Amino acid sequence: MADKRVRVGIIGVGGIALGKHLPSIAKIQGVEIVAFCDVVEENAVKGRDQYGAQGAKVFTDYRELLAQPGIDAVYVLTANFLHAEVTVAALQAGKHVMCEKPMAMTTAEAQAMVDAAERTGQILTIGYQNRFRPDSLYLKQLCERGELGEIYFAKALAIRRRAVPTWGNFLSKRMQGGGPLIDIGTHALDLTLWLMDNYRPKTVMGTAYHKLGQRNHAANSWGPWDPEKFEVEDSAFGFITFENGATVILESSWALNSLHVGEARTVLCGTEGGADMEDGLRINGERHGRLFTEIPDLNIGGTALDGAVSQNAGDVEAAHFIACIREGRQPIVTPKQALVVTQILEAIYESSRTGQAVQLGK
């Protein structure tokens, strides 16, 4: 029912909760945020005071939140190493789950999450909000209509020149599992695979670099980092082939001496046409014996998916998740798709470690 009230709990009340999810959830009619959990109690209190429904509760142990009756869904917004543990527990407690990206740190963890969702029948989705951007949704329609033909080559791009996140757990290998590859490369890869509708990787080669993170650099968007705490890679690159012969190149960095920058972008090359997001959305191909390049005007027309209050990706993502709960349908971002993203990222790290290709296909 469209007007069904949905009661939500938040597990992990840090920057991603306060900056992305909570503002978007708060805009949806009939949604009450009734519980906040964080190991730092003052973070949970801050979230409750800004966004909580009347009588909203605060917890420092996620198990206590999950034991509360009447909570329909939880957002898992913790450090990466807790994603699988908390998500599986929430699904088993009868809650629908929105887990922030990346799905998990390993394929085994991601598979446990998929298995728990299938076993319990609860909805599980992952926070790949870039699928919900107007340019992404427009390009997806073109791909589904076959206007690019067979997409056999693509680039997934997530390059920062100097934008290393220096707060929280971002630089911790144990808590996050990696650096830019698992943090922002995951968005670019998810977007690219979804547009290609190709989830059958065959082989993966990768390299992860620790070149700039071990130096003192003051020229960083969020201030200088501590090289002693910079445990993860500063850039990583992957070469992925698929069972149907397609190829994807993945590029990611927090710190790289490059002027070719941009996040959550893709380049698609098909037999009938191509597209890229490097300077806005551009479509290219051949028509009437001539090459053409088109730039669609995404500011005219179009309505937000699932009644979102705006076409902002975060707002649309939140509205879509709540609509799936109310209507009992599966989300656009499925756990099986997100598992393949995790599988490829893990293979890139493994290939970098061993210097060998990783075989994923049959």
C-alpha cells in the first residue's frame, strides 16, 4: 500500500548517514525513523535529535536495536567490515535492509548476505545510488532498447587527483578492506555492469599501488593525511574479461598525478553506438552515412522514480527502497548483482598481490 507507514532503524550514524541517507529518508511521507545505533553514543543521539520520530530510541549495540518490535527496515551504514555481520543479523530478525556500498569486503561475506536474504524472504539492496541519477536512468533505457547494440568494451572510471578521505576508518585496511577501489571504484564498476547487463566475469587482472599515500602531502581536498595510518592503496586498476568476450577496464584513485578525473562515470562502446559520462552524457554513433554526437537535455521532462521529491540520486534511492517495501517488489539494485561487483573487486586485489590473473568463469 502506497500509504503504509514504514518504521526505520539506522545502524551507524556517521557521515554517510547524516550526509546522504537521513536527509533523503526524512523527505518521504509515512516513514518514521524510530531507532539510532552507533558505537559512539553521541553520534546516535545527534541523529535522533535531528531526524528521529517522537520517542525514537538510541542504542550502542546493534543487536538491541534489532530486537525492537515494529521496526520494518534498517539501514546498515557501518564500517565495511561489519556490513555482512549486521546485515545477516538484521535479515534474520525479520527486517528489510539497505546496506551501504560496498556490499562486503569479500565474496564469501557477500554470498552469506545473499543466502540470508533468500532464506528469510526479506528485501536486501545495496547503496549504489549512482544508478538513480537522471543520466544513468536515461542511458539504461537506451541500452535496454538496444540502441548501442552489443556492448563489448567499457571503462569504469573513479579517479581523484588529490581527494583522500582523512577521517573515520577510510585508511584502515582491517575496517574497510581497501582504499579507492572498494570505496569509489565500486560505484563505477556497479554502474558499468548494470548498464551492460553483464554479470558473468571470466578473468581479472589488477594492480593496486601504494605510491603517494606513504608520503606527506599537504595538497589534499580534506587536509594532509598521516602516512603512518595510510594502510590501503592510493590507486588501483583492473582489466576484466567476460564470458561473452566483453572487456571492462576499471580505474580508481584517491591520489594520482592525473588531470583526467571524475567519479562514478562510464564509457560504453557497442556495435551500434557508444556513450560516455566524461563531460556530461554523450551518445555517439553513425547515422545516414555520418558520424554523430548527441547530448540529451536531461533538465527537460522526466519524472522522479517512485514518487521521489526530486531527481537527486539519494532522494530517488530512498524513495525506491521504501516503495519496494510497501509494494513487496524487488529493488533495482539486487544483492546478486552487488555480489558480482564484490567478487571482481576482491579478484583485483588478489591479482595485484599474486601478479597472476584470477579466473572467475567456468
